[in-house]
Amino acid sequence: MSTPLDLSYILNHLGEDRDKYFQAVSPPVIQSSNFYFKSVNALRHDIADELSNRIYTRGNNPTTEILRKKLAALEQAEDALVFASGIAAVAAAVLAFVKQGAHIVSVKSVYSWTTHLFVDYLPRFGVETTFVDGKDLQAIEDAIRPETTILYLESPTTMLFELQDLDACAQIAKRHGLVSMIDNSCCSPIYQRPISHGIDLSIHSATKFINGHSDVVMGTICGSKRHIHHIFNTEFMNIGGIVSPHDAALVIRGLRTLPLRVKQSFDSALQIVEFFKHHPKVLQVNYAYHPDHPQYVIANKQMDGQPGLFSVLFKADSIQQMEAFIHRLKRFLIAVSWGGHESLVMPVCAFHGMPGGQDSPLPWNLVRFYIGLEEPEVLIEDLDQAMSVLPD
Ligand SMILES: *Cc1c(COP(=O)(O)O)cnc(C)c1O
């Protein structure tokens, strides 16, 4: 466990210079692409450091700055950048620390488009990735080559919910001079703060818990001033996947309730996981923050909780039965993504028999659930009635 956060300060006050903004309680949206200078010398001075000064909104914007300060503080990082999507943040973090001939060690079954980045995109530039079982520290160490520059983690992973030991991984990375980075979307900074375990960069799809209202797509990278400065001067300014000030204001608003939302999702998840674990039609529940889970010791060491994202393997004879079960659910929307107010279900059987597509390597009787802010009793009742169509 890391040092506690002063959440009420971070979420309600940090970065909000209210005296400068008409004493408005809620920060104004500075919807301006550009900022002017009172003299040539002022421009000359400020442009030397685009990250710290307000020159142009591709680099910096006052509304976005408030959000960056809050995100950095939540992750106990020195600084943060925000991007147009979670995958823009992942891509910027990775691209900033590779060059032609570099090698990456990544854990298996990371987010789908992160996998595409490693497998399909980076080889175009001569960058290779080795995927390893993140539960096996020796396998991580053995995969490192002289040209390796990045250790890429995602803990828990978001389909099978496997963990990596963050302290141990950070030590391996330091010993070999690698930049360690983690996709921390699943736990949110409320339940896991990787930088306090020695990981260099903590990345989020802010689309998920951080915004939490299913109305903004955004990403963030949090890390040391040195690393953030490097990313700013390379991928951030060159590729330009920035957020609009209006979206930054929406995410500032989303953040105000982040601790309440993840707690509600976590409390409900614990009840729903118990329901599934005792249900005769369930073969397996993949949720790391439960004493039955083989990695619970690690979960307990580095996480303070796990909100309501998990997967369940059901007893079923056919994809048709799985579809019938999913279609009977009244309180869960069939959808990708997660982290909003509403409960969702993502059945792996949708990725079997896709027109022209390749079947998912995951079994068709696996379903990922996201537990939103509804009353857990209502969700359990709904799940129970829908499972009546599955065989005994
Ligand atoms: C959704 C997601 C992403 C990508 O984020 P976007 O905001 O959709 O670009 C990355 N990692 C994980 C674990 C995700 O769930």
C-alpha cells in the first residue's frame, strides 16, 4: 500500500486558481487555441519552454493544466500529460522510448490495440516485441536483450485479470536500464499507484474510470518531470493527439466523484463475484481481489481494491445458449469499453464467427462484466433470471 492521498484537496482545490477566474467555483473552459504576448521579448522568453508556458493549445492550455495537475497528484507523479485517447497515450509513451532496432518486453494479453501497436505497427520501424507471462518474473528477465528499452505492463489485464508484481518488475527494469510503464486503467489511481512501487510511467485510458460518464475519450501518462518533458518534446508535440479544453473540463468534473464511483463499483463487484462463485452454472470467475484468487497475495500487496471489472466462464453447450443468456439481461448493455455509470456486458462469443475476422483466442463461454453504479441487488436479480436459460 502506498501513502494515502489527500483526495479532498486534490479533487476540489488543486490547480484551481479561483481568484484569477472571477472566484468561480467551477473552472472556466478556456476555449482558445492561441495566447498572445505583450512584447517580442515575452514571446522569446516563453517559447523556450513550451511545456511550462502558455503559447498554443497543442502544447498547453489553462483548463487542461488543471486536469494534468490533478492526475499527476492522484498518481503521486511529478507531472502528467493528457491525450486524445487512451491508445494515443499508450502509443506516445512507447514511441518516445524506442528507436530503429529497439526491443520491447511486454506482458501477454494486454489491451487489443496495444497488442496491434506491438505486433503490426512497430515492426514497420524495426522495433520488435517479445510477449511474456507476466506471472513469471524469470521469463521477464530472460526475455531482456541488450537492445531492450521498455518493460510494458498491464496489471490487472482487462480480460483475464492477471497481475504482475509491480515492485519486482520495477526492480528488473531498473537493473537493466529499461523504462517501465504500465496500463493502470483497471484499478484507477484510487486503488493502485504504480509509481509508488517504482514503475516509471503510469498510463490510463481516462475514457474509463477517470472520466466515468461514458461521454469523453481521453488518455493520460503520469511520470517524472524528466520523462514527461521528453514525451512532450517528442510524441506529444509531433503527433499532436491532444484533448480539447472542453473535454478537459468534462473530465475535471468526472474526477470530482472518482473515489465515490470506484468504491460503489468495487462494493457491488464483491457481492456479484460472490454470487457467481456460488452459482452452479459458473465454471470460473476471473477477479484478482478475492482471497480465492491464486495471485491474491500480490493483489493485496499492491492494490487497495479492484472495481467492478471481471470475467466469468459459464457452463454452456453452445454459442446460441450464451447468446440467449446475454439477450435476457435487462440491466446490462452489450458494449465494449467500461468505467461509466452503467453496467455492461462483453460476451467473447461476439468475437467468434465474425464476418471475415479471426476468432478470439479466448473461449466463447467467457463474458466480461462491468459493474456500474446500479444497486447490486438489482443486478444480481437480473443475472439470476437470465442464467435460467443456461444448462444445469
Ligand atoms: C479502453 C482501453 C484502452 C484504450 O483506451 P481508449 O481511451 O479507448 O483509447 C487502453 N487500455 C485499456 C486497458 C483499456 O480498457
